[in-house]
Amino acid sequence: MEIFCSLGRKALLQGKACQNSLAVAKQVSCRTFLTGTCRSQQLSSNSRANPGRPGCLPRTPCGSFFESFYTGSFLPHRLLSDARSNVPPSAEFVARPVGVCSMFKLPIQNSAEGLDVAFVGVPLDTGTSNRPGARFGPRHIRAESSLMRLFNPSTGADPYHSLVAADIGDVNVNLYNLKDSCRRIREAFQKIVTQGCVPLTLGGDHTITYPILQAMAEKHGPVGLVHVDAHTDTGDKALGEKIYHGTPFRRCVDEGLLDCKRVVQIGIRGSSYTQDPYKYCRDQGFRVVLAEDCWMKSLVPLMAEVRKQMGDKPVYISFDIDGIDPAYAPGTGTPEIAGLTPSQALEIIRGCQGLNIVGGDLVEVAPMYDASGNTALLGANLLFEMLCALPQVKRT
Ligand SMILES: [Mn+2]
């Protein structure tokens, strides 16, 4: 089995000489390594000491050493081309199916320590009202994300040379108790934001955004919200239960987690149980943008207005994949016809560039209704766009 590992890079990040990296690697006699298990504390402490160059260690003189070492099939491309940050390997050197499945083939670590951005999965779907399956969303989004590359030539974004990102795995949700899951999610995200890290989350059904926003508001105060969805998710209760994927934003309002004048909901549509299903949202001060008001239009002008609405205060992006038309994203639990297009989704997320984005999620991918994998692939792309839209990211 051809392999690659991160041991040499770990040694490098710990400040040891390149020769030590070689020694470490040589000590490992087995040729079956895991990919991406390095930690980034050293890198980050350097990043914080040099805020002008986030995520950057001084370039080492040993690129050619690693390059020649790589030809022995030991090291990932990120060691060859850039030992300064968590840059995923290029498919020029590491085939896409190679390696433990992590988001964007980033390193995996078990906490957000030292990171600017953490990808985190929340494999919960016990809050779904219709088709279940979003518990498998994070795994499939990660699998499809191996197609994603390093740069975003459309926006000029260079995320991996701007910040330190990693995949920190999944929240250990309790599939038998939704309230306990919410507690676990809240506590997990409290830790992430306490460490000064921006979470980008792979859902999971939309219930998860409620405990995530509890943690976000504890850190930032009430946040603005760019919410893309077919549904407002502001129901009060169902079957007597106040927590499920139809109520997260009502619960957020109840607890003062949202800056309601800075909430926009885009892509809303579908049949309802009342004649005026959007009254609650508008009464709170939300801007509700119906799907039919988006049909056949560029959303660039809308997003210019949204940026004004959001100002420079903290904003969270919550993207429910069912905001997109089910022709493009069939793998979801509560599909509604006549939704947004993928290009409109790009306009929305790219339109958030310049905002003070403090976190984001991509929820409701349910892979079993998605024979092609396109829904998860779309989800992975939209998370990449969120990464590229973060304020720390350099653009050319
Ligand atoms: Mn939703």
C-alpha cells in the first residue's frame, strides 16, 4: 500500500531539524500510515506572534529535502509545497481517494486548539419531521469534499495560506435524546469558540443550529443571521415538543440569541398550515425573501442590501441545503419544489464576503435520497465558499 503521513511535518512544526523528521519517519517501519493527524499549536502560536502573516511559519530551506523524500511515497504534498499551514495535498501528488476521509483532506485533530477555522460534523437527525438520514450528512460531505481544490479563482480567495484550518471530527451526539444532544452540541461549540476558532459545521438536521447559536451568542452577543432555507424554521412546537428541526430560530429568538433586525431568510417557499406563515418572522423584524422573489434573478443586488443590513457586527451563516431546488439537491429530508439554483447559492455566500462572519453551517444533507452524491458535493462546495468568504482570507 502506498502511503503518506504527517509525522515529518509534526516534527517540523515542533521546531526540530529536518534531519529529525527523517529520523522520525525512518523509525516507522510499517508503511501503512494515517493521513492528517498532525496538530497545529506551534503553527498557531507562531501565527499569533505574527498577526500580519496569519498561519505562517518561516519558510524552511528543506523543500527539496521533502521533495526528494516524497518520491519515496512517505509525505503529503503539503509538506512539499508549503510547510507553513494546513494546506491540503494536491491531487497532482496524492490521489483523491487516498487517506482517512477528512473535510477537504485537511489534517484531523481532536480539538480546535491552535486553529483559526474548525470543520466539525454534527451527525444528528432525530429532529427531522419527515425523511430521516441527515445523521449521515457529515460523512458524505467529507467524502465528496475530496474533489475540492485549494484556491477559489472566482473570488481570488486563498484560504489555506491565510488561516489554519483542520477537521476536528464530530460532536458525539445522543441519538436517543434530542435535548441531551443539544447540550452536547452547545458544550462542544462553547469550547470551539472559547479557543478563538470559527466553526464551519457539517450537519445534521437544522435542530443543531439552535445549540450552536447558544454558544455563538454567549461569545459574541446576539448575532446577525444569513439563513438560506425553504422553511423559516420558526415553528413553536410539534407534538408538544419545542425542539426539532422546525423550531430552531424560534428558540433562538426566545433566548435573545439573534439580533433580529439583522436576520435575513432567503429561499422560503412551500405550502403551509396557515394563510400567513411568515407573520412571526416579520413581526420579529426578520427580512423574509421568498423563493419566487429570487426566481430567474441574480441575487447580487439582494446581497448588497444584506451587507448593509448586517453592518460590521458578527454574522452567522446557516445554510439548509433544502433552500436549493431538489433538482440539484434531492438528498434532503423536507424537499420543496422551485427553489434556488446552485449559482444563486454561490451569489449568496460570496455576497457575504466582507461581513464579520463568526461561523456557519451546512445542514440537512440526507445522502440516501441522493444516488449521484450531488447533494453532498454541493454541500462541500458551499462550505468551501463559506471558508473563502471569511474575513481573514487573503484575496488576489
Ligand atoms: Mn431548515
